[in-house]
Amino acid sequence: MPVVQAGSINTTALIIPDVYVQIVPPSVTLLNGLPTNILGAVGTATWGPVNSPTTVGSMADYAAKFGAIQARKYDLGTFIAAAVLQGANNFRCVRVTDGTDVAASGTITAASAAAATAIASAINNGTSVMRGASGLVVASTSTTTVTLTGKYTGTLGNSIQATVAPGTAASTTKVTIALPGQNPEVFDNIAASATASTVTLTGGTDGATTITGSVLIGQDTVPRKGMYCLRNTFTSIAALVDGDDSTTWTNQIAFGLSEGIYMIGVGPAGDNVANAVSAKATAGIDSYAFKLLFGDWIYFLDTVNGQTRLISPQGYICGLLANLSPQNSSLNKQLYGVVATQKSILNQTYSAAELQQLGQAGIDVITNPVPGGSYFGARFGHNSSSNAVINGDNYTRMTNYIAYTLNAGMGKFVGLLQSPSVQRQARSTISTFLDNMQQQGMIGNSLGTVPYSVQLDAGNNPQSRVALGYMQADVKVQYLSVIEKFLINVEGGQSVQIVRQSTALA
């Protein structure tokens, strides 16, 4: 009496009399929306893998994987810190270098070539009585010398210390490798002898001296570098940290469109409105996939380095968007951790004319005040598109969310036989997903009617197309409108007539 999964048994070939039970999956498949809080960042660091997207969830996590915040341009840690202040907690960090980065190194002296080999093997591979392979250094041997090289390039490697001492067991050696802020790695009971000593690794460099827009963009061929390392990471929002090079904007747009990523760019610090408008026009960018921030940079209190620094506004806006549900706009939302902007620190505010220039050009800006009050926030909540129907943050994020959720979840129907029941199941799957979005207040309209439609039937799937293997679903979704202009008509005066209509029930 076999029990099998539906479709895994050929019912036309059954000969033996028996009971055959097929487990049939639910007729309605539920789609779980893709996460929209994954924030990608490309910049420099003092430690960690290069050109490899690395998951980070907090500042402590960042420090363990990439080192401390650095008081310099293009610093990943600074961007992450600004974003964390807005509630972001799911990052994909890509460290880049200019190619001059070097790993720190140091040497241990062993009693013999065999002892050196045993020590190096223990550090690189570990055994059941040891901690395991090192995550901090790689060991190599040359006669009786063991060379320890930082697992990654960067100046943080210059803080690594290796201490050689007698092992717990007789006639053995223990090597302890320590890096401030991380748990020491202990390799004990190594069957070898070495000179007791403490070695501090030296020579590590970050490769962060000549970072350019080209370095941040990277290359899209394998092995990928820079921005292109974020491919297939389900990143929702991303930025080239402090990347104010306008020649990179079109590349960012193309990448954002291909991956469904909302790219957040910025102009140079201390920019003026006329130059920003001209630079955008010259670059020829007009796309919902890219948000351009005006070069009014932010004064940020860097408690790690004990100074107030000028940093890009990207981290603030990216962190805010990552913490917002995709139907929401950055417009008028309070930003945290802003000491001042270059404009506000001079006790200056934007004139209506300046804001109109920026708004018409599709450039967003952080100001204080905003319509909601005297706090720092995004003044427009727009992307760089000139089309008023699609130029909101919410359009970009909702469109990407819906499109990529359907792309990830509807592939299960490929390979099935196209019958009315399969069409109904596919249609129901999409409709249920959209209905759940409506119930959560993510989609809707001011009329209170159903804000979506899904057509998948004989009407848009004629037999001539079905015979060629096509199945088509036509989906329409209404997004909730973001209130940008609130008009209030006030009539006042001694001659004003007030007429009230009773609403009491009879």
C-alpha cells in the first residue's frame, strides 16, 4: 500500500491490485513576500573579505567582521552607523580596495622544520582537541619559521597578537591568536616545540587611499567586484558609500533596474542647487530606480573617533527606507542622529525657489524644518524620474516588491499541464497574495474598492498561445497615494454664514 507524492506515480502503468495514496498539496499556494529591509552598501573597511557580500545585523556585528568606524570618506562603518540609527538591521556589506591592500604578518620560531609544519597545520586545519581552523590568520612554513598572515588585508590585522606558550599536555605547544574585540583562538596540545614569545603582526594596509567611482562600481564579470557583488542577494536598497561621482549614476540605474534595487546616490559635499540640477541633466538620468540626494551633507557625531564629522546623507535615507514598509515614502519622516546639515549649521533654510528647482529636477534633500515640524527629514520623498505618476519612493519599492515576489514564487507552475484547474490555482495564488497586501494596508484606493485585478483565463490565454506553451496573467494593482500637497480652504470674517447639518439619528 504505497503512499506517494502527487504526480510521482504513473497511474497508467499500475497493474498490481493495491491501495495507492497520493498526497496532494493544497490547491491554493501562498506567496510570502520577499524581504524589503535588506540594505546593500559598497565601501572601504580595515578588515574583512574583499568584493564579497557579507551579512551584517548590527554595529557590533560590523565591527567583528570589518573593524571599527574610520573617520574617512567611503567608510562602510560610518554608513552602517547612520543607517542603524534609523532602525536598519539587515545589511549586505561589500568591502572594496584600490588594489594596494596588504595583509599583516609576523613569524614564530619553531624548534625544527617538523615542528613548524605541525604548528602551521594545527592553525590552518585544527583538530578535535583544538579550537578549529583560524578565522584570523593563515600559517605557512619556511624551514623552522612559521609565518602568520592575516586572514584578510587591512590595518586591523596589525592588532593581531600570536602568543606561543607550553601546551596543557606535556611536551606540547599552545598558540593563542587574539584580536581586540573578538574571542581569542586557542590551538592547544600541538605535538611540537617552539620558542615562547608574543608576536604582533605588522604591515597591514587597507587599500583605501585612491578609491574612485570606478572602484565602487566594480566589474560585472566573474569574479564580480564592487556594486555587482550585490547581484542575487535580494538586496532592496543600496548605495555606493559617499559615491558622489556623477559618471557612475547611469551604471547604478542599469544595475538597479536589472536587480530590482532602489539605488541611492548623492551629489558632492557643499554643492549648490544650480550645479546639482546641471549635473543631473548632463548625466541624463531620469529613472524610478535611482534616488539622487542633494549634496548638503550631514554632520554626524562619531563617538568611536570622538569627533563630529561631515558624512553623506545616504546612510540616513537608506536606513529609513529599509525600516519602512515599501508602500511608505521617506517624505516628512524624522531622521535620527543628524547634528546639522551644511546648510542648517549656518542657520540657513531653503527658499521656496530653491526647493522648487530641486523638486522639478528630481533631486531630494534633507531639510529642517519639514512639513511635519522642526526636525530633519526628506523634503520630497521622490526618485529621479520626471514622471509624476512613478516618481515616489513608494512606486519604486512597491513595484520591485510585487514583481520580484511573483518572480520568486510563481515558478512552481512552470512544467505543469495547463488546464482550467491549474489556471485557477495560479490566479488564486496571485489574488491571495494581493488580498493579503490589501488587508495589511499596503495597497488600496480612496474609494474603498478592491484595488487589484488578476486575469488568467481563456480570455487572455487563447488556445493558439496555450499550444505554444504560454500561460499569461494580467495583473493590475492600485497603490495608495502619498499625500504631498494638503490644501485647506479657510473662510473667515464677521459676515461668514455657518450652516450645520444635524447628523443625529431620527
